[in-house]
Amino acid sequence: HYGRGLRFRMKSAILFVAVGLASWLSLADADVSKTQKQHDVNYLLWKVNEVLRDDKLKNLGETFNPEADKSHYDDGGEAVHLLMEEDKDHRLLEQKHWFSLFNSRHREEAIMLFEVLIHCKDWETFVSNAAYWRNHMNEGQFVYALYVAVLHHPLTEHVVLPPLYEVTPHMFTNDEVIQKAYNAKMTQTPGKFKSTFTGTKKNPEQRVAYFGEDIGMNTHHVFWHMEFPFWWKDSYGHKLDRKGENFYWVHNQLTHRFDHERMSNYLEPTKELDWSKPIDEGFAPHTTYKYGGQFPSRPDNINWDDVDGVARVRDMIITDNRIRDAIAHGYIVKEDGTKVDIMNDHGADILGDIIESSTYSPNVQYYGALHNTAHIMLGRQADPHGKYGLPPGVMEHFETATRDPAFFRLHKYMDNIFRDHKDSLPAYTTEDLTFDGITVTEFSVEGDLETYMEDFEYSLVNAVDDTPEIADVEISTIIPRLNHKEFSYHIAINNNNGVDKLATVRIFGWAHRDENGELFSFDEGRWAALELDKFWVKLHAGGNEFVRKSSEASVTVTDVPSFKTIMERTVD
Ligand SMILES: [Cu+2]
């Protein structure tokens, strides 16, 4: 069956979580410092809108003086001095206020905290700063900066970050359920509430809401952008390799995977966004900020409006033209006026840096920030002139962006820009594509590619307010999530080289037929292809046969343990 066959497991497909998990298992052994770090991170994030619930951390937060000994920072305390000055001048965002990474001042402050943490030379300094700034900064900024710092700091290599949907549940959970959680807390009555996907069946888009609203996929999206922040500077310690190309690839896969979900539900593929046409689909998020009210809704078929203080629609079209011009010319122009050829392997990487744009963009002044600005433009269409004082839209947070079908339209639009570039490159030659002496003689799949929905439960304890005097009651929600039955690939490869060869196997798939039952051409299919697996094999001389299980796939991982489980298992 062409439809259901291509709904694959999507439970948080992130490799680095898998790496984190593997190391987490070794927590049980008596490595005090690893356990201590895990313990500290747990409590820094536990009830992040409340006072610290760990005595040592609470004490650090109140007594630590970040500037007392600057020899503990590898930048001589420069970053911490800057942040202290901002704090003294009362310039920092208040607590109990929404935070959006796409708000440039919010982001600037969060990065200042990240820079303090990344420059700490030892754990004591790291954790003391974290405890101190948790008390002094906005909670959203704190969570963001701490997550990015833990992901990138060599000191926190073995720390497992708790699932974001249990740290900031408001960003992942419908407000009907959040409201029930508050009620459960106030009446001290434990509750397990069923979550449903937003909207009604009158909206065909609701058929695929399970994809855009999947908490694992949302977490994956946030984590990808934390692994590859667009504001990253190499002075933090290392260069993020092929960041621009990775930006293209991860969003290409996200977009086409969504299209496959659509086809499985008899919906046409996502149409690209167009600055000169109305935005067809509206969206009602049914989601509320912890602080700041409801996420704004957008009605169907509205025309684009300029957004005060962000961009005019005209500017977006100009930016688009400049990028398409670069693709047509085959080169981009750097800030200093020199040309850089993009008609090669590296072109997609440069274009990715330009389109997002990231600090790696060779000319932000000219090529702008198409992706980031488009996110804000879409997020603000409900209140483009700020007349109603609405908070940012779902598009202005990586946690919530994919809930809005316009997210996929935006990314289809950008994917097509990359496609223009890729199609302008010379075709691969036979030599490019052949592996001398190696022939795949057999490929088959055992087991049906069959999917199903299964219930998943997560805690809402961190969604609600509380005080140390009153004990917690169990509050959780249950939401259906897509999963798939196990299957395996059987592959036979002949190696005629007479010696062992190391090979990379990459498996791609795409729907055999589209939503109308029409056959996909190979050319259409290759662009819509989904990477299903990637791994190395050693090929001995002669015939080789092997089986690869779907559970071993490079694009899936098991879920991160719940916050509660992580806390329970953080013991010496
Ligand atoms: Cu993204």
C-alpha cells in the first residue's frame, strides 16, 4: 500500500540524543563528577519558573559573585563582565515574560549568558554562574542558554538534557490540557489528561496535524537549531562543519517527509509560499504562553502585510531576487565585493549560510536573512503593526513553528530555491557515481513498512505554579504518536576488487505513487527522496550478504527518558 507504507517512525530523530543516551547509561558507575553534573543540570531545569529546589544550588545562586575570580574564565571574564553591567543597568528582560529567540534583543541577552557559560573553565564556575543567572535572568533565556551551553561545552559531554516538553510544557501542549493541569494542581487532584490535535476535521490540514504537533519532532527541530545556532561564532571553540548545507538538508528532509505524510492522507503536496499571493491556510494554535497570553491565530486567505520594525513584503522579494540572481550567475558576492563560485560541492553550503542566514553568511548586508525574517513575517501577520499588543506567533519559536502549516510552505519555498541551484549544477558523471568493482546484487525489505499510532505520556508537573510547602500531585498528558513496525533490509553486494573495501551504504525511499495514485517519475522522486539509513560496511572480496534492521537506522532514536526517570537514575 503506497500510502501508509511511507509513514516512518518519527520519534525524535536526532543522533546526538542517541550519543547522550549511550553515555548516560554509564552514569550508574561511581563517577562522582558525572553524576554531580547531571544532578546540577537536573535541578537547574526542574521547576524553572520557581526558586531553586536544591540547597547547594540555591545557596550558590544567592552568594556567588561572578566577577570575584576571573581566572576561572578562558576569556578573562570579559563575557561575564558584560552581562553584569547589563544587569546593573537594569537592561535585562524581566522574569515571567515570554522569550523569543527571533526577538533580537531577547536573543542578544540569551547569547550573553551562553557566552558566560561557554567560557567557564571548570564545573564549579559553570554551575555557580548558572545558579546565579537563573535568579537574575528571564527563565526562557536561561533555559535556552543552558541547553545550548550543555550541548556544546566539553565539560558537559556526558550530561543528558531532560526532554524539553517536560521542562517548558506550555510550548508543546494544547491550552485546553494546560488549563486542566492548573486545575489539578489547585485542587490537589492527580490528573492524566488526553491531548488531541488542534482543529477539526472540517480542516483537511488537520489530517496531518499529528506530524507538525509531534512533541518528539518539535524537540528534534529545537535541538537541531541548538546544535547549529545561526548566531554561532567559531570563537566559542570550534567551527560547525557544513552548517549551511546541513540547514538545507535537514529542512529538505522535514519538508518532504511532511509531503509523504500528506500523500498518505490523500492531501496534495505542500504548495510553496509566495510573497505576492495570499497565505491560503490560516491557523489557530490552541497554545498559550506560560506568561504572555495566547499565541495569535491567523485567518485563511490573508494578504501579506508589511511588519513594522521587521521588514516590508517588498524587501522580502528583493532579498529573494538577489539570491536567485546569485544562483543564475553561479557566484555570490562577498561583503568586500569579491566573487565566490558556487557551481561546485561547496555551493549549497554557502547558499544555506546566506538563506538562513547565519553568522557564516559572507554578505548579510546584501543577501539579508530570508529564512529568519520570513519566520517573523509569518509569525506577525495577525498583528503586523503591533496594534493589539499580541505576543509573537508560533512561527517565532522553533518549539512551536511546525504546528503551523505555513511553516512547511515556507520551507517548500526555500527548498525550491536550493533546487534551482542544484539543478543548475552539471550532472554527475558515471565516474562520480560508480564504485569500481562493487555491485549491489540483491536488495529486499523483510516486513511491511506499516505504521500505527501509539499513546505517549509525559509529565505536566513543570507547567504549573507551586510552592515548596505543598507537595506535587501527578499531572500528565497522553498524546497519540506515530510509530512503525520493525522491518529489515537484506542486501547482497559483490566485491570484485580482490581486497577488502570499506563502503558507505545510504538508503533512500520515496512514495511509489502520489496522492492521486499516479506513478512518481524517478526525477520527481529523487528530489522528494527521504534518507532512511546511512552506515558503513566492510566488504570482503567476493560475495557479501548482510541484514540491517530498521531499529538500527541512523535517522531514528528511542525517546529521551522522562525528566522523572533521569532524576531517579542520577545516583552514585
Ligand atoms: Cu528549522
